[in-house]
Amino acid sequence: MSSSLGVSTNLHLTCVFDCPNGVISVYTNAVLASAFNGITDPLSSVGDEFAYVGHSLYTADSYLTWTVDELRIYNGALQAADVAATDALVRINY
């Protein structure tokens, strides 16, 4: 099965959970890839039983074949310019 994330050597994946506006935005390399509207659950509803990084919720899925070098959590929803700025910082450091 092929990945929709591409075959980049370095991939900067950013997920923005904007609770007040009910939107989850997903960026790949600072480009908006997808947005999910109508989110009504608060971030506090995410429990540790579903808090995987690099693993699917489904046992039939395989593990990722790449590594996560860094994970950041911000207090507040990032705007598109913020995502671009963090992407630029990641690229400078790698």
C-alpha cells in the first residue's frame, strides 16, 4: 500500500486542532493538505488509549517505517504563517 505522504527524505507534518472554530487542519511541509470541519470534542477528550505517534489504532495496520525526530505541542492553534515558520526552522536544523 502506498502512502499519501510521499517519499520525502524529511517530512514536516503539522496538525492544528482549533477547538473554538471546530477545525482540524493537517499540513505537510507547510502546505495545507486537508481540513476537517465541525469538530465538537474538546482536546481534553483525547485519552491516552488513542494517543499514538507512529502507530495505527488498528492492529491489522503495520507500524511506520520512518522515525519521528521531534514532537511539539503548542498552547493555542497555529495559523498558516506560524506553520510555515516552524517548517522553515525544522529545515534549517536538519
